[in-house]
Amino acid sequence: MKRAAIALLILAVLNPAAANDWKRAQPDYAWSFPRDHWAHAGYKTEWWYFTGHLQAEDGRRFGYQFTFFRVGVLPAAPHTDSAWTARDLIMGHAAVSDLDRNDHRFSEVIYRAIPLLGGFGAWSQRASEASLPLIAWSRAPAGTPGKWRLAWNGSGFDFDMRDDAQALSFSLSTRPGKPLIFQGPNGFSRKTQSGSGASLYYSFTRLQTSGQLSLDGQTWQVSGESWMDKEFFTSVLSPHQLGWDWFSLQLDDRREVMLFLLRREDGIIDFASGTVVHPDGSTTYLDGSAFTVTSQARWQSPHTEGVYPSRWRLTIPREQLDLEIVVEMADQENRSRLIGTLHYWEGAVRLLQNRLPVGKGYVELTGYGTSSRPAL
Amino acid sequence: MMRRYFVTAMAAHLRTGGSLYLLTILGVALGVAAVLSIQIINRNAIAAFAGSVKAVSGEAALSVLGYTPSFPEDLYPRVLSTPGVQAAWPLWRAAVALSGRDDGMLDLIGVDFFTPVDIPWQGEPGDPAAALSQPGWVALTPLLAEQMGWRVGDAFTVSRGSRLVRLTVGALVDFHALNPLASPKLAVMDIAQAQSLFGDAGAIHQIDIKLAAGADTAAMRTRLQEHLGPAVRVVTPEQREAQAKGLLSAFQLNLTALSLISLFVGVFLVYSSTQAALVRRREEFGLLRSLGATRRQVFALIITEVGLLGGLGAALGLPLGYGVAQANVRVVSATLSNLYLLEEIARLEMTTWLYALGIVIGVGGAVVGALLPALDMARRDTRALLSAFTLHETVGSLALRLFALGVALPLTAAVWYGLHGRHWQHAGFVLAVVLLFTLPLLTPLLVRELCARIRVRGFGLGYSLKGLGVRLQTTSVAVASLAVAVSMLIGITLMIGSFRQTLSVWIGTSIQADVYIAPASWRGTGSDGGLEPHVMATATSHPAVQAVDRLRRFHGYTGGRRISISGVEMDLAPGRSRFPFLPGALPNPYGAMRERRGVFVGETLARKAGVWVGDTLPIHTPIGVQRFPIAAVYYDYSAGDGAAAMDLRTMTQAFGPGPVSSTALYLRPGTDVAAVVEELQAALPDAPLEIRSNRRLREEVLAIFDQTFAITRLLQFMSLLIAVCGIALMLLVLAREQVSELALCRSLGARGRQLFGVFVGKGLSMGVMGLALGSVGGVLLAGLLIYVINRAYFGWTIQPYVDWGLIAQQAATILGAAVLASLYPALRARQTSAVALSRDDL
């Protein structure tokens, strides 16, 4: 994206001057589904985050990520007579980790949200289930025909992406294995102690997933389980917060755990929170004192020189959990080619308890190896 | 040994014969300056274009450009989805006029800031939300901001067509950081804002493309072209530069040729000065030879010495050439953007190539000029060098042979032209070169014969002339170089005069309406903005208006040629014809134009593309190439690749609707035109329009014409200056060489005043002879320029016309200059005393 877009994008997201014009996450937000699966104009940032583990019929294992971001630039579209008039950007990130071949591919798009290039649908009460608009779509990356799409299929989500330059594509369909849960009371997820930074946040912690995945011209029928996070907000990070470690863990006993730890520039955890989802779908919210996460190994990216934790010990005494979280592959770093300074680690992990496998998950690590805060 | 001698001797000669050397150096310097100034401007014109291309599209391997001014933005996603494309970004571009500035244009670029376009922000880009939402947010170059005295936050007004738009400086963008030759007038704003503010929704002008690593550019070009269809063309930056070069080639070639004439005259000057210097030093060379120096050593000594003088001349010519270029860059730059719609030259850059060129032509020109005298000197044996000299007799005996050659050369050239040459574009230059070589060949015999017929009755003009005939080798060179310069002066004066007169007659036919209304932005790069409907309504509803002529014009393509395409509404002004046709038009050309989708083709285009009435003209339209039958060819004096005109309705059918670019109003007979112009200006007070009366428009067309030829006049002057230096030099030589003769005259009772008169008479005589010969050459050169060179390069028909007053004025100037040039040598001659008569001479 070079100088222009990097600068503008970061400013667009972090510019505090305009924050007053945007809506802020409130604890009493009135949820309504499926409407709230669609975009929420007026909030500065919104994302639909899918991660999961897939297995092909021949046994080959993959981790994947598919994300659409809505980056609000203006609270309302300006009154200009042009098809380029936009208030949002649409950014898409997709990655596949070929776990048996130790190969990680990352693909991305970023466009103005305009009819020519991409955008966000709006839920319509009158539309039948079959004719519901796309939740989000964008043109594929330059050089690749077609579009990236995210749609609601009535109970879960369908999404597909393609990037010919990375020789990567997938088309996946998901159905909930467990019902939707809120992350935080009524989906109000605090990111700072005071609550000044917060998001509206819900998840599908187990989505039965199936579809096709292609890598280097070879296509597999795949199936597995995914995790979906949906968040929208105007401001989450406080000025001194640099990045976060985020965990989505699926235990074999049908419990799920979501944890996030926001770090300060000096590495100290500034704020942490989490949710445990029980086998019956009920939730327990955890504050930072209810769990400990200790980094036990590190990995330095040869590309960005960022030093990431690569193995953790997680204890949640109340849940009698004492887990080892081990990365499936060291290099699952997403390095943006469009935004030169943007890189983060997003990868598949496996869970061990007493050295025995007890589950799987995905971890996201941002704000490592860079002096600037993540663009999102 | 020779080296030491060379240094010592050179220093001694410089001390004693300073003025001779000075003139050599001056001749070289002026020649170098003339050639170099043109090359500096030529190279920088292309560099300015390429610099802006690099600054805006630096990373792009390919660009998509329209065959019409703009193309639909829907093509952008198609580019994005083409395999092999790594990144692509759309650009909306327009030349907009800065309000309140007659010459101020801005090259405004609308970009999507969220594509990988590389924008060299200076400092922080500011609030991106403002770039998207604050109406008129624009980023300017620091240079322009400084020139205009603007800071971030300041507002200003620009116009495109009749639309006024208020812009606010939102940030600074330093394109010079990407390319030092980029135009400081590049400005950047959000594409949505640009389209919206300038009323251009749906249209873009360019898509820049970066290719994936390893992608083959040629193959990608073909693939994209197939993918995008016929409305656009996919070009490499090199092709864009080549196109600009092609556009300018005729203009630049002609300036180069003129500057070479100055160099040619300069070489003559070197020739005569070298010869003079060598004659003076013959005894020295004789002595050197008798002391054992070889012929080669003598030759090397002379050539090295002259080469060094050439080097000094070049050293002087380089800054002089740069100064001349600098002084003229504005006017040439204005011509280039007026005629060829290219970027203005923002600054001049001296490249290594230009320095090398200056040195090569300086040293090379001097060496070439000195070659013959040096060879001659080296060839002579010791005895001949040490005895009385017979050089002049040698040339005298050669005169007839040179004359014969001077007759044979143009005859051969004429035969060659008749048989083969006329089909070759550059043949005209060959003929011109032959003509310029012929004059010096004819000169010795003509001078000798003329002088021989003079009977000397006293110590007056006859005596002066007779003396010239005797010193033929020196005289004929000075006369010849003056003749060449005069040929150029008169030839070009005749051509420009004829052209101006032709243009004036043409204007009489083409500019017939009483009032012309065009947007201010039209003066720039042929912006595609037009007159808005409310402007048209106000203008045409004036009670004095009898008829309205609407013109829609843009740049389109026929084959690879960029032409001006006009859509006109011709049926509203009965009995008037705006197009002066060449013979051979269809019986009812206007009918054919309206009813049979015919086009009128400008002569320039017709000649260049080789099409005529009865043929069809293929033009790129948004749906592909369409062919239009040619109903007539009209006299056209546009630069570039020419023009075509069609009925406005045909244009709308072929290209879709578009704004009216300008309009012409025919007023009721007896109306006070100036009053109507004032009333219209009052009725449209804020509209950025040029409302001109017929008379003013005519004057402005001629003013642009004069501006175009300003640099030509400068080259004429430089060439003449060199020739006049030649006269001064030659007379100085005579004053020296004839010391004994002059002393003898003094001892026989001649007064200093009389000697002064003799020398002024010699100067005047040479002036007259140069003028006479040069006039013949000038008329022939004018013929070549008008009938051969202009037609071949520009396709213009010019009617010959002689402005006798101007010619007489130039003749007087030449003679005056010749007299002036003889004053200093005459003073020297006057100071000769009888004592200077040596015993040897007696």
C-alpha cells in the first residue's frame, strides 16, 4: 500500500479527532439476529473473523483464517456525485497453514467499500432467506478474477476467497455446532479497566465446516471445526496499549475458552479478559485474575524480526484447566504486502494437558516487532 | 620537445594576436551556444514530459489511456481481475485553470488513496477523513505552494470548463522527490471529490498497472488490450514518451537544423581565423620544418592549438547556451503547451550528454574549420613556407573549379530530388544543406570576377573592392559565411512572413463569428471540460445574437495519430463557411458532412495520413474504430498530427454526449460587438470564461504565432552575429597582412582618414556581396522551407508573400552590421605609419 495508504489507513483507524462522531459500544446494546450478523455503520471498526482446523479426505491437515474488516473512514458518506464516494474500506485477510508441509500462505485485499470494488450488505427484514444480501464482499486481489464473499446461509456462514498469485483458494460452508454466545455480559466486551475502550462481541465457538480448499493447483474436500468472532467498536485500545495476545481454544470435552491479553509497550499486561463456554452453551466470564498465561518459548520471524511467544502455559484454576498451548507451526506470520508495516501472527495451535492432546485452537499475536500499534 | 614548444608558442601568440584568437573563440562559442541552447530546450521538453510521467506513474509498467479524453471507470475492476496484474490504480486527470492567473494551470490528479499509488507526502498527509470529506481538499507541491504563497489551510479557485471549483490546500506532496523534472503543477486530490466537484462522475482518464514479478510486459499489454476492448489503449511509459517525442519531432528537428546553420557559419569563422593565423606564422612553421619537425608534427601542432581554442570556445559556449536556453525556455515552453498540449518545462537540467555535446561540437567544429588550412600548411615544403606566400593565387586558380562544383552540386541534388528524394520526408533538409554548401563554392569566382571588373580611379570604394579580389582566400570565406547567414535570415524571414500572411487570410475565413466564448481552462492542455448549459443559455439568449455555432472538441485517435476532433453545428450560419477547402471537395461538402456522417479533414492530417476526399478516416470511438467518409480537406495550420471535423450529431452518435467546448455567436448586422462582449461578461460575472470579439481572437491567434517563432528569430540573430564577427576578423587579417601595403600608401601621401575609409569600404563591400549572394540563397531557402520542408513535416500550405519593408530593414541591418564590424579593423589600419614599411617589402 506504500506510504500513502499506510499513513492514511493508520490515521483513519486511530485518528482520535473524529472519534466523537462515531457510535461507541454500549453495554445495553439491543441485539437482534440475524440482523446483527450484517454490518453496523456508524461504528469505526467491525470484523468477521473465522479460524479453524480442517482435514482433507486423505488426512492432510490445514489451519485457516478468513476475515473481513470494515474500516470506517467517515461516520457518514459525504454528499458527492461519484461512484468512488466511500465512508468505509473493506479489508480481507485469508491464510492457510498447510500443517503437514509446514507451509503458510497469506492473502489480502483492501478496497474502498463502493459498488465497483466491494462493500457490506444490509440486512433486510423483507428479504427471504434465499435472497438475503451478502454480508460482505470484495474484489479478489489484483491479478485474480472474481470476488471474496461472506454470506449468511440461514444458520451459519458461507465464505470463499481466491488468490491466484498465492495459488490459494477456499470455499467453505459452516453450521453451528453450538449456539451463538456473547463475549462479555450482553456482548459488551471491555478492553480497558475503565470501560472507555470496549467492543460489542459475539462468537460461534464451534462451527461445523466443510468445503473445498486448493493449494498450488491441488484441490481437497475438507471438513473440520471453525470459530467465528464478530466484533464492532469505535475505540478499543487505550493510547498506551501496544497489542494483544488472543486465544480461541476448543477442548475435546466440548468446552471452549476465549482469552485476550492487552499489552503495554513495556510488555506488561494492561488488561485481560476471557470467557469459558461450557458444553451446554452456558458461559462464564473471566477477569484477568481468573487465569494466568505464561509464555514458555519464543520464535523470531526471519522476515520482520518480530519475536513472538510460541508456547504457553494456561491455567484457569476455577475450571481445573492447566494447559500447554503449542503452535502447530512456527511461521504462521501474516505479512501484509499492501500495508508495508502490518504484520501479525495468526496460527493454529494444539492443546496438551499432562502431555496428552486435549484440544485445538487459534492464537493471534499483534504488536510484536514493531514500534507502531497494529492498524486494527 | 614539441609539447614544450607548443605551450610557449601558444602563449606568445595569444599575447600578440589576441583579437584573432578572441574571434575564433567567440565564433565557436556562439555556434556552440546556438546548437546547445536548442538541444537543452529540446531534451528538457521531453524530460519534462517523462519526468511527470515518472513522478505520477513511476512504478507502473503499463498505463491504460483512453482513445477519447476519458473512459468509463467500470474498466478498472476488469484491469484488477486480469491475471499477471500485481496492482492497479485509477487516475482522474484534468488541466484546470487557476483563477486570476493568465498562465496558471494545474495538472490535477484524482487518486484513490487506498490503492498502492505511491504518493510522496511531505510530512504528514493530514487527516484522511478530510481528504475524503472536506470539499476541495487538495495536496500541492511545495514548490507551487511557495510560488503562490499558500499554506496548508489556504483556499483558492480553479476552473475546468465553465465550472468554478474552490479548493483548499490540505497537504503537501513532493513529486520532485520522485523525479526532479516533474512538473511543480501536479496536484492530488481524492478521486471521488475530483469527479464530483468537476462534474465528471463515472469517468476516469488513466489506470496505472504494476505487473507481477516475472510477467512479460509485451504479453501483458496484449492480454489487457484484449480484456479491456477497443475504447482504450494499453501503453508502456516508453511508448508514452516516444509518442511525445514523435509529436515534437518536427518542431525540434527544425529548431535543430536552424541552430546547425549557426554552427556552420561558426565553422567558417574558425576557418578564416585559422587561416589568417597560419599565414602570419608561415615563417615560424618554415623554421620548425628546417629544424627537423615533420609535416605530421606541424599538422598536429596546428590542430591541437585550434582544438584548444575550440575547447575554450566550448567552455564559453556552454554557459552562454544555457543562458540562451534559460532566457527562452518560457516562450518555447508556452509554444509546446499551446501547440502540442504537453507539460510545461519547469526547469532546465544540464545532463552529461549536453556537456559532452557542447565540447564535441566546440572542439570538433574548430578542428573541422581548421582542417583545410592546417593540411595546406603541413603540405608545403620548407622553402615555400620561408619564401613569399602564394596562397591567394592558389585559391584564385581554384575558384573556377569550385564554381563548377557549386553549379554541379545543386543540379545533381535537383535531379536526385526529382527522381527519388521527394518521397522521403527529410529530403528538404538535404536540399537546404546543398544550398548552403553551394553558396561558399560559388563565392570565390563571383567575388573575383566582380572585383576584376572594378576600375580603380582613386583611393576610394573601387580601391577597397579591388583589394578584396586580390585577397580572395580570406575575402571569399568572409563573404560566403555572411551569405550563408543572410540566406538563413532572409529565407526564414520570407517563410515566416508568408506563413503569417497565409494564416491571417485563413483566420479571415475561419474566424467569422462576432463573439467567441471559451472556458479559461481551454488555454491549457485542451481540457475536456466544457460550457455548462446555464452558460450556453445566457450567452445564446442575448437579444443581439442571430445565430450560434457550437463546437465540441477533444483529442482522439486515428490509427496511432493523436488528432483534434471537432464536432460542429454548421447549419446555423447561412452563407458562411468556417472551413476554407482545398480543391477537390465533394460538390456539397456540408450536406455530405451532415447526412452521410462525413468528416472534413485538415490538410496536415490528410498529408500525414495520406488520405483525401473519397477515402474514409478511421477514428477510435468508445465502441471501436469507426470509419467516416472524407467530404473535404481544409486548410489547417495546427501543429501535431492534425485535425478533423464532423457534424455535432455525428459526434454524439459516435462518441456519446459531451459538453460544448466553445461557442461562437453571430450577431445581428450593425451590432456593437464590443458592447455585446461587455454585456455578456456582465451577465456571466464569475464564470471562468474568455469572451472575445472576433478582432481580439484574431490578434491572439497571431500573437501565439509570433510567440512560436520567437526562438527562430533568436537563432537568426545569432547566426548573423557570427557572420559579422567573420567580417571583422577578415578585415583585421587584412589590416595586419597589408601592413606594408598600407605603409606604402602612407609613405606615398595617403592620410590615415583615407585608410580608414578604405577599410570601411571593404567591410561595406563584403556586406553588399554577402547580402546579394545571401538574398539569392534566402529566396531559394524560403522556397524550400515553404514548399518542401513545411509540407513534409507539418503538412501546411503556405502562400508565398514578401514583406518588402521588412526585407529592406534587414538588408540595412546587415550592411550596418558590416560597417560596424569594419570600424575596429579600420581604426587599426588608420594607425599604420609609413615607418612600418620594412626593407624586405621594398
